[in-house]
Amino acid sequence: MYQNLHNNLLFKELKYSKFFSDRMHGIPRSFIREILKVAICNDIISFAGGLPNRDIFPVKELQESTQKVFAIGGKDIFQYSNSEGYLPLREYIANRYYDKLNIKISPDQILITSGSQQGLDLVGKVLIDQSDNIVIEKPGYLGAIQAFSVYKPEFVPIPLYENGIDTFVLRSESDCRDIKLLYAVPDFQNPSGISYSETIRNEVADIAESKNFLLVEDTPYSDLRFNGQSTNNFYKMYPHRTILLGTFSKTVVPSFRMGWIVAPQEIIDKLLIAKQAADLHTNYFTQRVLYQYLTDYNIDDHISKITEVYGRQRNKMVECIQEYLPDGCDYTKPDGGMFLWITLPEGLSSMDLFNLAIKRKVAFVPGNPFYTDGRDRYSTLRLNFSCSNEAAIETGIKRLGEAIMELKQQV
Amino acid sequence: MYQNLHNNLLFKELKYSKFFSDRMHGIPRSFIREILKVAICNDIISFAGGLPNRDIFPVKELQESTQKVFAIGGKDIFQYSNSEGYLPLREYIANRYYDKLNIKISPDQILITSGSQQGLDLVGKVLIDQSDNIVIEKPGYLGAIQAFSVYKPEFVPIPLYENGIDTFVLRSESDCRDIKLLYAVPDFQNPSGISYSETIRNEVADIAESKNFLLVEDTPYSDLRFNGQSTNNFYKMYPHRTILLGTFSKTVVPSFRMGWIVAPQEIIDKLLIAKQAADLHTNYFTQRVLYQYLTDYNIDDHISKITEVYGRQRNKMVECIQEYLPDGCDYTKPDGGMFLWITLPEGLSSMDLFNLAIKRKVAFVPGNPFYTDGRDRYSTLRLNFSCSNEAAIETGIKRLGEAIMELKQQV
């Protein structure tokens, strides 16, 4: 019988679909992965990625921090650790919030996560029941859409404009249904690059307060400001109903997968149970290396280097858009972060544009995956400016402009 | 209004329970964390932990591997990486299965996870719907109970004996209900230390085949054999219906959180989507360090060091149990792993014993958390032998014997 079961025929006849949980049916496939596969071929200038610029990684500093951890850490840097995360690292994060934003947070209210993507998953796990109404931005961050989709919510997408989400629509949506939480990236949003104005922040928080829902404030790019002044954040205004997500992926390095969640104690306690069940704790060795780096070096000096480069590249991209893109293309002018958002003239599809652009050896992410309403024609697209130098930006945007002209002539 | 909302009264009046998802209500609290807190105080000899022995960690080797990764890895060791895991690491794992167990696995069928705890969470996420019948061992591994509980299954606990689970009960349970999957730790099980006989393995797999359910085979301790011969595994017998979980936590170091899942391609594809939503990918820097270590050193030499120590300590513990524990105490005699399981004479509660033992400065884990039927009186307990040297084992088991005598007199 044992041999029999190795029989290829039997093997192939086993149907796995009956074993899969309902929750896995609605998860969006990774559209961006497919796009990126195309984008890494043959001399293509890619604005499709979402990566920080590897040339600015503090490699030497991290090497020294790692050596120091080996020297002072002893054997315990390799043992199991607690689920909350390394206490000195949580203290560092708390102190930084106090120094930068004048927010008092206890280290006990901070949970170290395996990147802020895990923060999103834990938030979904702990808070979202099937069919709960979850407000997201339209267009919204793909990683959050994926993480939350697993828990089968009803997404309530609210249009995003230059100064934040449409609070009129938010108010009317929250009048006619019970909202569980609102997810937002208020600073230099992914994919749009826009930031919420002080007024919009106040209005959103006011609606959350009156309608009693939670705010999930995701801040991966908040430190990467190259223009203007830092604004208020939801956590500072409404600490009792805000879950604040942060990460070192954009300010130090992504491969460490080091993020954190700040939340009211009762919520952190639940998140901690979920964290334990999810992976026991985040890589402790790397928590120690990161903490050593943060202690031995000034992260703000490093962030200045990043924003200097990204700011220059963003300026170049905006200039080139003005120069090379045909009339009728709208675009955002981010004050920080890594992305910029283009809206094509009415009637042009960014998916159609993608095919023409690839022929001209320039890539971007069409708007589609950032929407949850499942249409297949959008006129929007995301451009990344953190990973291309100014010469590549000039050539790439010029090609993009030519592709748009070609598309206009076809329509 | 803004100041007003900072008002402590309002803050305290906000009730968070209405926000929590249903799935978080049934999760067992971390009983073991509480136990461990007691166990680290004041000269207590603790058999309560579940940690590998830190004195055997290959610190120097890992330091050299890390330096090498810095030297040859360049900036990309710090960039985002793919969700599947570092390909050479997956190839290493595949080759090792071939060399050790003569099992052919494609690296594409391997997914690197953030410890095998994440493997459990992903398996739960992808396969378990509410009220699905999930067979677990009784007593069963706590981490799996926690991870699966989030997805609200119906646990079907099957008694565990010296040679594996009770296949008569398994057969009758699977006759009267639809089983989704069976979770087992067939080698040196946690908490019991027992291993499945060849006969039981065949019977279990045979039942899975005839009743069409999946086998989740967790193998954290399988390499840590100090007695006897390696036996067959479920994956080798039934690759088409087995999900195999592995980890480097017990053979290299736990703080890296490096585990893996092997499964049929269609299942891996779903797990990969869940992995992406859960944390994008496992710490890539540490994947590179681990791979370097595995390439530059012979892990089997290192495993020999571990099993030599654990085997000696296990022998000492068995000797001391025979010498110091009163008649009527039953115990397992593991051929590997880190744990041994005691059954007290009829009527004695291991929770009552815990309190007496702590007074005598010896700690263990009472059986309670390893059962899913929610009773509070069990006569079983888990002893860890990986972290105590022979002198500590002698003193500790002597104290335990005295505590059992005291308990017997009280009853």
C-alpha cells in the first residue's frame, strides 16, 4: 500500500481546495510581485519598486554595531527572548517620541513587531471580525489591504485628495454604518505621496471620537520629510483610540524586519497574546544589533542623508513631469516619503499605458492594486523616486511622457 | 475640545472590549510565562523552561559567519527580500532532507518562516475555519494550541501513550466526524518526550489516507536523538498530504527565529500569500548569516555536541527519578529532545505539587496548559532536562521527590 500511495496518479488527484480556509479565498494576489518581475528585465528604468535606496544603508555602522553586540552580548543574544521586545529598544522608541513629538509613551505600551507588516496582521487579527466595516484610503496601502483581507472585513474606501481623505464622505459613511476602525497613512502616503492637513486630521479624529471607532495610524515614512513642518499626529491628539505603527525599515534597513506598535495598554495586552501565537518574538539578535546602532550613532544624521537624496530625486521627478508629460496629467507633490501619484487624462487606462511603457523600457505600478472595488480600468499610477538617480529619472519620465502621447493617439 | 479629550476620566471610560475580534476570546493565556516568572527567582532549580542549553550555542562560529556575510554580502543583505526565503538556504534544507532521510523535496516546496511558531500560525490561517475538527495530541504542544486557537477550531484531543497516539480512538473519532487535519510531534514530543513507533506512524497515516485529512508533522526535536534509530516520517510516507514543519531553533540558535514549512506545491502557494500578508519575509540578514554558518561548519558535528550533553542529562534525570521519586510515579524515557513527562500517583494534583515544590526551590510545568479540555486537576507534569547540569538535576529531583511525599501525606 505504501508504494501504491506514491503513485503519481493518486498524488495528482488529491484536491487541496477543500482544505483551504474560507478566509484565504478573498486575498488579493500579489499584483506588484508580477509587475516587479517585468520591471527588473533588460535595462528597464523602474519607478515600480517600493524599496529604500540601498546606497544609503549604514552598512559600516551596522557592522560595527554587530561586532559590539558580539563583544558585549554573550550567549544570551542567541536565546529565546520575551514577546514584547527588547526593553532598551522600546525605551529608545518611547524616548524618541518624547524628544521629537513631545508624546509621553510608556515602553509597556510598545510592542516590537517583525516589520510593520506584522503590526498590520496583528491589528487585523485582534480587531477585525468578518464583515466589520474598515475605513481605508482610496487609493490605499496594498500591504494593509492584504493583511486585513485575511480577516474578511467590509472595506469602506474613502477618496483621498491633496490634503487627506474626504471627511464629508467619511462622516456620511460613519452615519449610516458602524465603523470598527479607520486605517490611514497620514504622512507621505503610499501610494499617493499626499499628507493630511492639520484640519483634516482634526476632522477625522473628531469623527472617530463621536462615532467611537479606532484610528490605526501607520507612519513608515513620517521621518522622511524633506519639505515643510511636521504636523500633529492622531496618537498625540487621541492616544486612547489610536494604534500607532512604526518601522525602522525606511530609516535604518528593511531586511531586519523591525517595526513596532504603540497602543492603549488593554489593546497592547491583546496584541501581545496574538504576537506570541504568531512567532513568539521578533528576532532578538537583530533587535540587539539595531539597539546598539541607535545608541552608538545619531539616527537623525542618517535620516538627513536619506531625505537629502530623496528630496533631490523628488524635485527632479516633479521638474521632469512638468517638462515631459503631456497636458492633462495631474500629479502630487510630496513633501516626503518615496512615492508620487499620477492621474492620467480622463479615459486613459494605466494598465494600457504600462504595456506601452515597458516597450519603451520604463516601469511603474498601475493604480489597480491600491483599490478594493475590483474594477480593472484606472487612470492612476504610482512612481517611486527613492531608488533612481536624477539622470535615470530624466530619461525614465521622458519615456513615460512618450508612452502617454502614444496612448492618447490610440484612444 | 482637544484638551478635553486628554481628560483622564474619558480615557478610562473608553471600553476596548467592544473592539476586540471574536477570535481573541478563546486564546489560552500564557500559563507558562507566569510559571517561568516564579521559576527564575531565588536559587530555584528550574525544570520548567523549554529552552535549548545556551552553553552549547556556536557563538564563535556565528560571529565568524556574520563577519563573512558582511564581507561578501554587500548592501543587499539589508534590503527587502522575497517572501519564500533565501534560495540557497532552501536548497540547503532540501539537500539535507535528501542526505539524511532520502526524501526528495524541491526548494520551491519550502517556505522559510519566522520560527516554526509562525509555521503553525500560517497553517492555522490557511487551513482552519471556525469549528473545523483538528486532532491534537493529549497532552499537546502549547504553541500549536495557542496558534490554532486563534482560528477557533474544535480540538479533538487523542490520548498519547508510550508509542504514540491512540489509533483506536483516532479511528473512531474520524469515523464520526470530518477531520480537517491532525497535528503531531512524532519525535520526542513536547511535552511528553515520547516518540511514535513505526506501527503507529503507519496506522495514523493510513487513517489520514482513508479519511482524507492532512497531517501536520512538527519536527523541532527530530535531530536531537541520543538513543536508538531514526524512524520513518509522515512526509516520507505521504508527501501529498503532509505539511512538515522544521526549525533551526534547537540545532543552531532560537533568537534568529528561523524555521521552515515543507508542503505540496498548492499548499505552499497559499502559505506564501499568508506569509506575505503576515510579515513580507523573514529577517533576510539573519537568513544569510545562518546559511553562511551552515555552509562553513558541519551542523551534524554541532548536533552531536548537543545530543551528548542532553543525553547525559536525560540519563541522570531518569536515574534520579528512579532513586528519589516515590512508588507510583510513572515517567517517560525519551530517546531525544528536551523533555520528560511524569504522571503522579492517582489523585495527586500537579498544581498542588507545584506550590509545594516551589517552597523547596524546584520548578516544573504542571500538565494543565497542555490539555484543551479545560479541567484544572491533572496529575501530570513536564520536566526539562536540556538546561540543568547533572548536579542540579540530582538536587532538583531529590527536592521534587520530597515535595511529592509531602503531597501524598496531605491527601
